[in-house]
Amino acid sequence: MSSFEVVIYEKQDGIAYITLNRPQALNAYNIKMRDELYEVLGAVRDDSEVEVVILKGAGEKAFCAGADLTEFLTAPSPIIARKARFERDVWGRLLSVEQPVIAAVHGYVLGSGIEMSLCCDLRLASEDARFGLPEQGLGIIPAAGGSQTLPRTIGQAAALEMLLSGRWIDAKEALRLKLVNRVVPRADLLSEAEKLVRKILSYDRMAVRYAKQAVRRGLDLPLAKGLALEARLGKQLMAAEDKE
Ligand code: COA
């Protein structure tokens, strides 16, 4: 169990549980959360005991209602508030985690909330989840990768509609758009995520990491290079297994 203020970090049987923990503010992402997440993700990435990560939100109402608006309002300007967020590349760090990361989201999944989940490998949503990007209404654009990760996940047309019109979607539509892998009853969200995790844990840890890497890195490459990457990773994996 961790001693952080706005993030809970727990580790059990190869699973790292990271919980956004500001339920009174719908787990809004503030600078403290940025700093703690940065630290936790670094620890997780370098911890050989951690094989899979589950990211979730505390409380009944939200996974995360986006950036903390009170920080936007108290900072000298939204630009300065935003600059502070760029100082630590939390999203780059989340994407650099070699272990599979599963987001288990419920309630409000807004702004940085949806963007954080998009940096994860799999997304499980409960039936009450609602997704949206309120940035347009605040005169800003996403700052946690959303303008890049959302179209790569749900396609350009649907992403642009969410980005430009600020339209929110429910869990059913999120599933139809392939924003989430699965929708489950609220009460089963964590157990379903754990069921999925246990399946992943039953496989060879290197094979799991290499498969993630092949997909993640390969998607940024032309097909021929992606195929070469797959062949290289396959050979490396076999060589590592031979050694063992
Ligand atoms: N930043 C800071 N505090 C937030 C927050 C945010 N993004 N979202 C919610 N909160 C706080 C509220 O101020 C409220 O605090 P209070 O109880 O001290 O007044 C508490 O969380 C509960 O939120 P509330 O608005 O009462 O809940 P609701 O169910 O009526 O509405 C939302 C939920 C998500 C529709 C509404 O809170 C909202 O629009 N939040 C802002 C979303 C946003 O624009 N995020 C920024 C994206 S860049």
C-alpha cells in the first residue's frame, strides 16, 4: 500500500493496482496527481514483480472528470497551468510501461480521464460510463494526447465529432466505436478486469510483453517495417526462451 495523497498504489500477485483517489472532486487530474502518477508509473515500469497493471478511479461517480478546473482558475493563466502539466511527461511514461495496462473505467470519463484510458492497452467500462472531451468549451485542445490517440482508436470522423462538438457518448456507443473492449455491470467492473488479468498472467510474461510491443510500436510503422519488427521480436523471444 502506498503513502501517496491522491493516488493509491497497491501490488498483489503480480498485479499493480493504481487508483486515482480524489473522489470528492471526481478524481480530477491535478498537479499533485500528475506528480504521484509519474512516480508510481516509474516504479511499476521498473518492478520485475509487476506483470500487469490495472488503472481505476475511486468513488462511485467517476473514473476521472478531466483536468482540475480549480487549478485552471487559480493559476495566473490557463497557459501557465498547462505548461506545468507539460513539465512531466506522464503520458509518455504510461505509454512506456512494458507490462499490459488495463483501464477499468466508470462514471465520468472526461478530458484527461478519457485520454489517460487511451494510453492504456485495454479498456473495460461499466454500464454507467460516459465519455467526453470538454476542452473545446474551455477554449483549449486536449493536452494528454487525445487529439492523437482518440482518432487512432475510434477513427477520424468519430474522434473529430467528439473533439469539435464536445458530444459525450455512453458506454454502449463507446463499445460500438471500439473505444472500449467491453462493457460490464458496475458491480462487476473490477472482478471482470481481474479475470482478464488472470488470463494474461497465465501466459509467458516475455511473450506477453513482446506481443504488446509488436502492436504498439508496429502501429507507428509502415506495414513492411512492422512485419520486420514482428520477425525481430519473435527471434529475440525464441533466443531468450532457448537461453532459459
Ligand atoms: N475539476 C475540479 N473539480 C471538479 C471537476 C474538475 N474537472 N469536476 C468535478 N469537480 C468537483 C465539483 O466542483 C464538485 O465539487 P464540490 O462538491 O466541492 O462542489 C464535485 O467534483 C462533484 O461534482 P459535481 O459537479 O457536483 O457533480 P455533478 O454530477 O453534478 O456533475 C460533471 C459532474 C462531470 C458533469 C461536472 O462536475 C463537470 O462538468 N465537471 C467539469 C468537467 C470538465 O470540464 N473537465 C475538464 C476537462 S479539460
